[in-house]
Amino acid sequence: MNMIEKVARAIDSTRTFGRPVPTDREMAKAAIEAMKEPTEEMKKAEDATGEVHWNYNCHICGGAKHAWECMIDTALKE
């Protein structure tokens, strides 16, 4: 499943039968939460150096996984 499908499913999951219509904020939070874990394709993406250090705490880049998760967690707190 690609990221667009993940986000679309997360937004759709906020719309459940018998529950009030979700607010834009609830749908946005669901979408951001879905983006917390990248797809396999995203993990294999290459940057200008030819690689992305996903799930690896590289002393050069500081670890993409940890930084990404911290940014998503911060966005969810707003």
C-alpha cells in the first residue's frame, strides 16, 4: 500500500457508522498518524547521496527514523 492509500484509509476510518461526523482536525490527525510509519517504497528511496538511513542511527545523519517520528509526534500535539 502506498502512502496516499494509507492516508486515505486513515481518514476514511474516522468515518464510522453511528459516530458523529469527524471534524477536519480529527481527519487531519488520522492522516498525520498514518504517515508516522513510511511505506517500504519510502524506506528504499534514495537521496542525493544514494541512500536513506532509515531505522539506523547514523552518526552522520542522526538517524532518519527517530527524527521523522519526533516531527510527526510534535505535529500531532499541535
